Amino acid sequence: MTEKDLKQHFCKKPFEFFEVSSSGNAFCCCPGWLPKPIGNLQANGFMEVWNSDTAQDIRASILDGSFKYCRAQECPLIGSDSLPYKKDVSEPYLKEAITTKATVLKYKPKILNLAYDRTCNLSCPSCRTKPIVIKGKEYDAKQQLQERLLADGLDDARKMIVTGSGDPFASKLYQSLLKQLDSSQYPQLKIHLMTNGLLFTKQAWENWHKINKSIKTVQISIDAASEATYRIVRRGGDFQSLLINLEFISSLRRKNILDFVSLEFVVQQKNYREMARFIKLGKYFDVDRVAFTKIRNWNTFSSDEFELQTVHSPQHPEHSQFLDVFKDPIFKDPIVFLGNLQEFLPR
């Protein structure tokens, strides 16, 4: 990817986004795209972290157009040329930040990403080496962190993402949270679910009856379009159960109970041949978006193992076959979002 000139562009993430990881570290963007933490919520107060020196430096790097803390090759917004121009930003609080070059923010985050519980019903090779379920003292510590975040962080929040680290339906902690939250108490708050979909059943949906009116967007990580490949990349999953649940989720979208549904696909050597087929799967279920992204090494692969999976790398022996995949005109369909793979689409 050639270096992009971003001096006239703007990214709102560091001005409205707050993610808390399992260590208590906080980030003002996805740590895969901007890996520098802005502080630790277990060690410092909420606003102290939100307006830390590091947070201010990151915001300044957006305002001066250097984006020096960002991993441009990983970020799907930079990769897909989706960042808006500063002159086109319309939200009043963002326009003010641009005009005044504000790096200390008086308001609290608009978006909270709960990523402190990595509990999941799967152990996908691209994400972890074994199943993760928190319990005992670790559970108690994460519960305290969750209570602190909710007590201090909800004042200005308009969106809550659950979860960027595991699965909300598998996590006892997030299950408890979503059973407690009430739409009538937080009418401004919208819930964004990130899930593998395997536990997203009608019964699970009804268990969250007090808050499910606020659940408006859903991202479903699948990474395959066939049962055989799914068995490999989604270790522990059941493809037929997934298809049943996708039909239920699709029914919520058709009734406009959900506003947006996206199917997600982490591209790797094991699955890249199914990318076009995956788009067809998304069209079959009438989803709003089918999104692709490069595989990242979350310390689950050795260097050699990871190289075998990075089919997007020009050095990969199957790279030419990978490029051939994008010749299919289906990649021009409006529902397709290629993110940091956009550069491979033939012009």
C-alpha cells in the first residue's frame, strides 16, 4: 500500500471511542489499528484516562494529519479511503474539536466497546489457541471493572459494543449485563452486538427483553461459506446451527427490529477461495454488509505459521490465486466492504 496523504482528512474514533481490554487498558480505537493504550481503568479515574497525555497526543496526530500512531495498512477506513474530509464533518462536537484543535474533551465517550471478557464458545485458530472462560477471582475482578465502567462511562454514551473480544452470548458477565440493562432507563443508548452467531437463538433474544429494543446492529463473524472450511477456521462451531440462527437474525432485520446486520470474514490461506461464495451467503440472508479484513496475528501463530496464512502478502506462494479471486464481478456489489483489502480490487 502506498502512503496516503491524510492531512485534510479526519478520524472521529479518538474523539468518541473508548475500549477497555481484559487487562484494564483503555484504547481510543481498535488496538489492531491503533495499538497504543491511553491508560488503565483499574489504575486511574475514567476522565483521567479519557483525557490522558497519550489520548491528547493521539488526537493531535489526527488534527495535524500525521496519523502517526495509526497502522495505516491495517485500518479499514484508511485502506478503503473512507475517512471524511475535515470540511465535511457535520457533528457539532467534532466540528468544534477540529476548529479549536481540542485534544482535551469535556464530554465522555460516545461509544463504549466492552472487550474485557474474552469468554467464547469457540477457540478459532485466528483468535486463540484454546477455549477461554473467565471464572473465580478473574470473574470478580472483571465484574468490578464492568461496574466501574458503567457507573462512570454511560453519561454521554450513544452506543455500546458487546463484545470485541469474545462472544456476548457465551459470557456470563455480559449475559448478566444485558439482562440488567433497561431500554427505558437508557433511551439514548444503542447496543451493537459482535458475535459468532451460534448462540444467537430466539430464546437468547427473549432473555434480553428489557434491552433488546435497543439492540440495533449486529456483526457476525463467520470466516467461511462451507461446512468443511467452517469446521477448520471456527474450531468448535456447527455450521448447520449457524445457518438456522442466521435465518432468525435475518427475520429480525426484515421486520426492522434490527437496523443493520453484517457478516464478517477474516481472510486467510484456509478460506480465501470462499470469499465470493461468502458474499452470496450474505445476499441470501439479506444482510446489509459483507465485510472482509486481513488476518492478524493475535499471538496465536508462530512467525512461520502466520506467514502461511497471509495470502494477501505478495511473497505468499498463492498470492496470484488470491488476486484472481477479486476478478469476480460480485466484489463490486454494494454490500461488499473490503476495508484493508480494497487495494486488491482491480480498478
